[in-house]
Amino acid sequence: MSKPAVDPKAVTRGDCILASVLALITFAIFSPLLNCKFINFDDPEYVTRNPHVLRGLSLDGTRWAFTSYETYYWQPLTWLTLQLDATFSGRNPSGYHLTNVLLHAGNAALLFLALLSLTLARWRSFAAAVIFAVHPLRVESVAWIAERKDVLSVFFGFLALLAYAYYVKAPSWRSYGWVAVSLTLSLMAKPMLVTLPFLLLVLDWWPLGRWATSTARELVVEKLPLVALVIASGIVAYLGQVKFGAVAGVGVFSLSERTGNAIISYIAYLGMAAWPVDLAVFYPHPAYVYDGVGGISPWEVAGAAGLLVAVSVAATVLRKRAPYFLAGWLWYLGTLLPVIGLIQAGAQGRADRFTYFPQIGIAVAVCWGTAAVLASRPRVAAVLAAVVVLTLTWRTQTQLPVWLDSVALWEHALKTTRKSPEGLFHLAQALGEQNGRDSEAVRCYREALRLDPTYSLAHNGLGVIYLRHGEREKAKTEFEDALHFDPKLAEAHTNLGNVYDIEKDLDHAAAEHEEAVRLAPLLVDAYGNLGRVEVKRHHYQRAADCFRSQIALRPTDADAQSNLGMALLRLGQLEESLAHVNEAIRLNDRLAAAYFVKAEVLEAAGDLQGSTEFFRKAARLNPQWEKSIEERLRRRESGKTPS
């Protein structure tokens, strides 16, 4: 095996221009995503209902980012970039999408430069980078705001590969340090590239040829500091997922089911790479059986295993004549291993986003292999490459609109995969958030529960629809069923608390809201619900504490500011009450309740003229109050105590 003259300095100015052009083209292809909305799958936890993110970049937010296990991972860099987006974009999804698209465009350029630095094969490196950039399997990682961790982690992973090329050319602690720093930053965005030290050993063999000049022991020892980094990251990631219940244990999927799905998925991802159609945000795990469909066939597992063995044997046999084949195959097998499902996190069987880095190995094998086969026919190779790239770009363009909003996303998923409770639940939830589509949402919730009567989220969602339409007993039954199947579902606790509140069973209502707050300290609405119940129980100090907690998590909540002003009024703290009511009016000058509370504060302070003005403003904003407010003013003018 020949050893290429690895020299990152051989990357010319023209190569940098070529990388920039690739980045611009990639940005243009994915730019339609700037018009997409947030989706109801993980985006609420990452952005729209995450107060630590929505408050923007701050010292407290940075401290939280480095100490949080929210959404199962320790991923401080991901949180910091989302907070930075929130600083400039608030709740506008365009800014978050822009960052994802920019990162992906940068990744395309970095991959080209990294492969070129490692191999000095300009056009093969460029072809592999283009396939990576425009492939439809990239859409999920780029379009999904919650997958910021994916594009950000790989950004630093590519920097690590580029730094390693420099280290190989001029070994030193400084150049090695850049590799370690880049890997550390990658793991701080998402603990995906934990197999990077293994990949570097593969690259040592091909294209770097270091196995011919160094012993295996020397090369392995060289990677030990990096191995220590990934071991630490893996332990942190696993403990976080166990803590928050994301890891499906043997009781959910047996070892044989997880192994079988992993073997099948290795082949399925190859098929998706070659024929990227019917891509979806969620593929139900094959071990689930719904309506008699599903289950893992031993014959399917055996067939997939046979293909894996056959390709591995072929790659090994061809290792001298076509070393890139084995190197690319090992890149694919090794970097996909952490997400192949042996340790199952979530209910999906596989996911497009998991291919973001591993598929590069297949692209390398294909591009180098095609170049070798068509070495004497460069025009044919160029035409073939153009056809492949244009086809992939077309398929990507058809996939991008799928991510326009949650309804489009889940309708597409249910059309392209078998029915699943998860898909039906998320579609129902999205429909329920659109005016006039509650009946469609109810049908989806019921279908989800037909497939899985124990699906607590669907029970809770159905209860929300019932309660919205005044069907209190049905709603109560659904919330109780949800808690029967999942006693830790905080949303169901606070929703059941709302039912008890309507029934004037305030003690039980308070207990349910308190349990919701205990289970989910970031569930903002639970604090508001509990505060309103405590007001009715005349526990005004406790109510004020709840509203303060609500405001701490969501400072721009005008209702919470108004409610806190009301609780403080009852405590006789007029000055502070007025400050919060004024803030509520600043945030929402159409909030009738805020004007009413301000009128009460002014009345208590003796400013009857000002009080009258704000009572009447409240009546204009809410005509239903007009009669009672006028009666109150008449009673006050006659010297009677207002009721």
C-alpha cells in the first residue's frame, strides 16, 4: 500500500475557494428551511418551552448549560448556540434554522478540506463532500432545530480530522492538542463521535499509511488520551439517559430484538443511502406489533447478517488492491455503532439523522472506487457524478417541504411508514393546536389508543381536547388513565388539577399541581395553575411564590405578571403589586385582567379617579365585565364597600 504525501499545506487558495463555493451551493439548496416552523417533536424541550434557552445568552444561562441534563444529554455547546439564537431571534424559528443551515454548509466545506488534507485526492474528496452535502438523508439533521447538536458536533468532528492531518505531518503536543480540543468540543455538542479514536486508527492505515512506519502499539497508545475523553463522555451520556428514562431496558426490548434491529438497520441505512425515498421523521421500532404488522423476522436478520459478512469479507479481500473500500466500510460500521440501537434510546427503529457522519465512509468508498474503475474514462466519471448529484439534490428538494410544520411532518411520516401510536399522537397534537381541527385530533388520539391502550401521552392529549370542549368527566377519565399508565407524567397531573379546580375541589387541585411541579420543575404552566388555586384558597403568599416561579421561567408572561400583582395586592404590598401590573400591561396592552387589578391597586391606594379610569378600560376590553364593574363603581360612590 502506497503512502500518500500527507501535507495539509498543499491545500491551495483555489481549494479554499472551491470549499467556499460548495458551502454557498449547500446553503442555497437548504435555504427553503428558513421558512419552516418549529415542530412539536423535541423542539418544545429544546426551545419553545425551555425558559433557559428563551431568555437568551446570559451568565445564568451559561451556568445552566454546563450543569444541565435536560433532554438526556450533557450538551453545553448546543445549549449555548440555541441561547445565542434566542438572543437575536426570540421565538422566531427562522434564526434557528439559519444557524443549522450555516453549520451544514460549513460542514460540507470542512469535509472537503479534511479529506483533501488526508488524501491529497482533490476531485474524489470534492465528490464525497458534495454527496454528503446534498444527500436527502441530511435533511433531518439540518431541518430539525432540536438536531442542532448533530450538525454542531460534526462541525467540530471535521475540525478534529483536519487537525489530525496537521498532526501527522508535524507531530507535536500542540498539534495533538488541537485534535483533543476539537474532539472535546464535538462531545460537548453531542456524544456521537465517541468512536473517533477508532476512526483515526483506520485513517492511519488508509490513507495515511502510518501502519507501515509505526507499530500497532505506538498508534494505539497515541490515541489513549482521546479514548479517555470518549469514555468519560460515554459514561456521562449513559447516566443522563438512564436518569431521565430515555434508555429502553431489556423489559422493553430484549437483547435479541435490539441486536436483530441493529443488524437490519446497518443494511437498511445502506438502502436509504442508495435509494433515498419514503424518508420520515420517525420509523417505529420493528419489535412493536400493531394490527398484526411488525416483529423482527429471524430470516430478515439472517439475510442482513449475511450481507454484512459478505461485504466485510469482500472489503478484507480487496484491502491491498482497494484499501479505501475497507477503510470506508470500517468508517461506516464503527461510527454508526453508538446509535445502531444496541443501547436503545427512544422508540424509533432507526433515524435519518444517525447517518450524518457515518455515511461519509460509504461516500469515500464509492467515490474512490468509481474513480479507480473509470480512471481511463474521466468524462464518463464526470457525467455519472453529475447525474448522481443532481438526482440527490432533486430528492432533497422534495424532502425539504415535509418539514414546513408539524402537521406536514407527521402526515408524511404516517404515509411513508406503518402506523404507530407515536406518529398518531404527534399528528393529533399538531392538529389540536390549529383552529377548527379538534375533531381530526380526536380521531388520531383514538386511533393511537386503539393501537396501544397504555399510551399515556395520547390519553393526556385526548383529555385536553375534551376539557377544551367542556366535557369534564371524559377529560378527567383520560387524565386518570394517563396517570395510571405513567404516574410521572407531569402534564397529566396539572391537567387533572385543572379539572379538580373546576369542580371546586381545591385541595386535590393543589396536590396535583404540586406533584406536576415536583416532577417537572420547568413546566411553567403548572406554577401558574397552582398559583391560581392558592389564590382561591386565600393562600396569597404561596400564590405569589408560584407566580414568581412562573415569571422566573417565562419573564414575558403578561398573565403571570398580572396574577402576581393581584396576589401582592391581597398581601397589601401595593407598590410591588403596581410594578408587576404595569409590566403586564407593557407586555400586553389588551389584557383586561391587568387593568382590573391595577384599578383595584389604585382604589386601595386612595386614587379613586385613576381607579375608575382603569376599571372602565378593563370593561372595554372585556364587555362581559361591564355590568359588574359599573355596579361596583355605583356602590363605591354610594359609600358602600365594593363586593
